[in-house]
Amino acid sequence: MQRTSGVLMHITSLANQFGIGSFGQEAYRFVDFLEETGQTYWQILPLTTTSYGDSPYQSFSAFAGNTHLIDFEQLIQSGYLTSEDLKGIIFYQRLDQVDYAMIFHQRRPILELAVQRFKASASEEEKTKLIHFIEAQQDWLIPFCEYMTVKECFDLKSWTEWPEPYRNYQSKEVKSLLEQETDKIYYHQVTQYWFYHQWLALKTYANEHNIQIIGDMPIYVAMDSVEMWQDGQMFKTDEAGLPTALAGTPPDQFTSDGQFWGNPIYDWDFMAEDGYAWWIRRIEASFELYDVLRIDHFRGFESYWEVPAGAKTAAEGHWVKGPGMKLFDALNEALGTLPIIAEDLGFMTQGVIDMRHATGYPGMKILQFGFNGHGDSTDLPHHYPAHSVAYVGTHDNETARGWWEDSTNQAQRDQVDAYLNRKPGQSASAVLNRGLAASVSNTVIYSMQDLLDLDNDARMNTPSTIGCNWKWRMVSDEVPMDVKEQLLELTETYFRMNPHKKK
């Protein structure tokens, strides 16, 4: 990576009239903003489906896209919707927040109507494109459509709560049900086609304007997923296909019980038998969607925290060795050198550090973590290696302003003032962003909330909580001029201009 910068802003946080950001004009205008300010990267969160808790890190599929992101305006332009179809429908209660329950209930009937019109009136050329898409993506698409079809026949419950015969995807009962529910299967095929078509058009636009997309891949899949239903042998499970071990993190200074994520644990010995073929397919598919890939919880490949099924808290878990470099050697052999960012935050050991060095991937640095108020820290910029990606905070952290107002003590604030030479009246967001820009990290990523100087009401996620996350949205698709000017000034002053931007 060259000396560059970018902005972290998930698609759902873009402003529009439909209650949740989409692949519509607001996304294209965001690309224009990035280009105007000399940025190189647009970092987003996972584009996969969301389930319990609305988290993009808990998806029904490791491959399928979130159909909430499909833009209605483009479907109107294609003739599958009309403006009248959307008239009078309310998609949000607050302009600055996604109401996922409302979105869930309002969008599905509209998309079903659009799919019906596609089936009835799409051109032969368009239907041929759909067929080609299904053929090209059949390895994951067909199982996903089948899983969602059965799931919808049982009130959207997880496969673990279905009647026993349907828990086996090869059963005659599943086959019979799918033969009766072809309309549901078709709906999921078409909406995945639209998702991929619209996203890849947006990515092409970004690339043509010299903006690269940094995508995000969770290390684990959800319990409620097609992978667990169809490919249970990839995980540590019992004879009934239920997991014997679940993912989490150990107790630390923030959580005495640790974090209990509840994701199934991979059977790495089983995966090694076919040369990690599923991982190769997953990474290859990710690079069809993104230019750079951030792998979440990277340390889990060296050692992971395994919690026995039935445990009351994550504190009952223990460390287990992961595949280590065997997996990454297989990826390199199959796919070549890849532009991957290792999310190496949290409890680090020398083994994790050595594995990251061996892969050659840059790790991450968080500026908020550097200020303890009383001493030096490896998270302060003078310790950053050039081969790293630095943030004031990620989607899991407080906003810069929120951190300053809600979590810091006077000693920490004094340290920030002295270390970053904060001027009277200068906001914490501005001084932290400037400290980030001045660091030696080759790549820095600003969060949109910090550029807008927003407090913790705009925080994207608070780990270990459910019901209050992933909601923040911009209230306008126009970035204020002063924000543009400040970002451009930072980018020029600290020599982070997009190398392809014309002067």
C-alpha cells in the first residue's frame, strides 16, 4: 500500500428516502465525494445478509448479498416498479437511524412485486443474464435459495428449530417442499441477481474514479446459516448436526465473562483434508466484490477461544490452535498474493504476530487505544509500522467525539492535548484525525462520523449488546463543504493524495 487514505462508511448509513442506504445515487455521490477529496479507499462492512441483532457479521450465508441494499430507483428505471408502488409507504421513524423491523416488513412486498413483473415482462436478454448468473454462482446460490425457502415456510426460524426431517437438507421432505415452493426460490434467485448487478455496477463506477473498495469478511458464519444446514461436516458438531463448540473471546478488562458470540467452530482438520477448498472459494468470491479484503478476528487463525456448547458464559472456554500458515499457504498457492488487511486487534501473542508477519498482510492500529493518560503505548503513532492501516476507531469503537466526552478522564485529555498539540477550540475529532493523518502508517481510514464530528449517538456498534447497533445514517447525501475542505486539506498536507488524482 502506498501512502494513502480513505473513509469508513457502510452502505446502510447512506441517506435516502427509503429508510436504509442502498446502491442508488447516494452511493455514487459518495464516490464523487471521495474522489473530490483525494481519497483512495472506501471501506464498508460486510455486504452479506443480516439476521438476529441486524448484524452484518451474523449472516444466513457467507456468500449471499443483503437485499435491503437493492436500490428501488433502479428497479423503477428498469420497469419493474413504478413511483406509485412506493407512494405513501413509510420506511423510517427517524431520518438518522435505520428501523430494521420497519424495513423488513416494508421492503419485502415491494421486492416481491418487482420480481413478479420481472418474471412477466423482462426481456429475453435480461432473463438470459439471470440464467447465466445462476449458473455462475450455483455453488452457493442454489443452497442459499433452498435454505431461505424452507426457512420462510417455518416462520423464519433457524434450521435447528425446524421439524426434524427438514434439518437434513437431503431428506425427501425437503425435496418435496422445494418442489412446491418454486416461487420463493425464484424470488431469492432474482433478488440476488439484482444485488450483484447493482453492487458490481457501483464498484465499477468507484474503480473508474480511482476509488478502491475495502470489504470486510467475518471469520465465522452464523449458527442460522445455509453452511451449517448443508455443510455441517465443516464444523465441530454432534451426530444431530448441532455444534459441540461455539466461538467467543476470553474475559478481559472490559468483560469479566468474556464475549460469547455463539458462532459454530470450524473443524480445521476436516477442512485441511481437501486443501481448504471452501476457504479458497470464499476468498475468491470476496475478491469478485472488493478490491481489498479486511479479515475480521484474524488472530483466530492462529489460536481461537472455544466455548463448550451449553456453557453459561464464554469464561468457560479455552484456547485451541487454528490452521495457522497452512491455510494462508493454500490461499497463496491457489489465488496468488492477495491485498488483505489483518484485523489483529485484541489479545495478541507472539504467535499471532509471527503469523501476520509471515503472511505479509498489514495489521491495524487504533489511535483511541494509545492514550492511557500516564505513559507510552504501542498504539501511539510514533510506534506505528509503515506497513499498517490506522484508524481513530473502527465500527466497534466509540466515535472520536463520543470517546472524548464519555470515556476519557482529564489525564487522557491532557495527554491528547500535549501529544497532538490541540489548539484552543479545536474539536477532539479534528485533532485525532490530524494525528492519524500525520502518522507513518501507509494507509489511514477516517470514519464518516468523525469527519462529521458526531457523538456516540452515531456509534455503529457496541460489542456484546443487541438491539441498538448498526442503525446510524447520514441525514443528507450531501457532505458539508467545510468537511470536504478539511478532509482535502488533511490529505494534501500529509501527502496522502490518491496517486491517480489529476492535479
